[in-house]
Amino acid sequence: MSRHFLFLLGSSRPDGNTELLARRAAEQLPADVEQRWLSLAEHPLPDFVDLRRDSDHVHPAAGSNPALLLDATLAATDIVIASPLYWYSVSGLTKRYLDYWSGWLRMPGVDFKARMAGRTLWGVTALAHEEEEVADPLIGTLHHSAAYLGMRFGGVLLGNGSKPGDVLKDTAALAQAKTFFAGEAPLARYPYEKQVTDGARDTQGVAAAR
Ligand SMILES: Cc1cc2nc3c(=O)[nH]c(=O)nc-3n(C[C@H](O)[C@H](O)[C@H](O)COP(=O)(O)O)c2cc1C
């Protein structure tokens, strides 16, 4: 199956460090891999409304930002969340996009969970803090979201920077960017599932409605 990468830019400023780092990594993708780049700031989603207990989520109107993002997500084999570190996790724009996954999971005819299973989630982030472990909540958010949907997880590429352009001075991050998308992307498993072998996944507890 040919690969189609969707890059979702979650910064609230243009041309920031996260995008610069993501573009460095994307330069290494083979020419036959399709790339689509969408800025969540340029395609803002309305506030997410949780309708799970009241009704089904209806399919978004054609031409709307939710429809654009749903269609782009379903068309991708690989989804790259390129979000700066905001308060140790993903940016608000990114979080709202992830919240929409909950609606898409309950949208008749979309079959979101089955269609996302086996696809790959990747992360790219820039942060001002020098110590990368402060980004663990962002990594956990993306990893566990992948696990919930039965997706593969390729990890998170981290770069340091505060002002736009700073990340280009982070030589270690630029070196990691060269091979990031060539890395392993195993099926994501919750920490408590680690004993369970592939193909015998214990989904007990996972089915709690998202
Ligand atoms: C709302 C907000 C929250 C932030 N929170 C953190 C944080 O928790 N940890 C950190 O190291 N940097 C934090 N930063 C700094 C950004 O992660 C940093 O400037 C990064 O380079 C921004 O990426 P961008 O250029 O792609 O927008 C924050 C910046 C903003 C605007």
C-alpha cells in the first residue's frame, strides 16, 4: 500500500520550530510518499461538543473544516501530529483535533476505529525546556491515543527552541530528523498490556466509550 503522510500543524504561530523540525524530517521521505500539510490554526475547528449520550454525531457539512480534517485523516496511512509543547502536552489546537476523534468514533458510516487500526501515528514537538523528559505527558497522550485506536506509534521527534528558528541550532534534533520516519513503529500498547502477545490483544477496559 502506498504511504500517504498527513502533517497536522498545531502551533498557534506560523513558521515555528515544530513545523521547521517536521519539514526537516519530511525531507527524508521517499519521493513516492505523498505528503499533505494542514495547519490547524488555518482550519480552526469549532468547540467540540460531547454528544455521546444524546445522539449520534452527524457527518460534517461538505466544505467545513471538520469535514476537511475528517477526510484528510481517513485518507492518510500516517498521521503526524506536529504540535509545540504547551504546558507539557499538546497545544489546544491539537487537543481539539484529537477530541474530534471521539465524535468521528460515533459517526454512523465512518467506521473510524476499524479504519484507523494499523495506521501509524507520529509526533513532532518543539519545547523551550532543555530537559526532554518534561515532554512525557505529550508523548503519553499521543501513544495512548494510538493504543486506543489500535494504531502503530512511531514515537515523538523532539527539538529545543523558544523563538522561531531556534530549533535549527539543535543539531541533535536535526540529526534525529534525518532518520525519524525510517524508524520502527510498533503497534501501540497500553503499559498494562505489555504481557499480551500480538493478535491476542486484551481490550478489556479499552471499550469504555471515548
Ligand atoms: C502557551 C504556551 C505554553 C508553553 N508551554 C511550554 C512548556 O510547557 N514547556 C516548554 O518547554 N515550553 C513551553 N512553551 C514554549 C514552546 O514550546 C516553544 O516556544 C516552542 O518552540 C514553540 O513551538 P513553535 O515555534 O512550533 O510554536 C510554551 C509556549 C506557549 C506559547
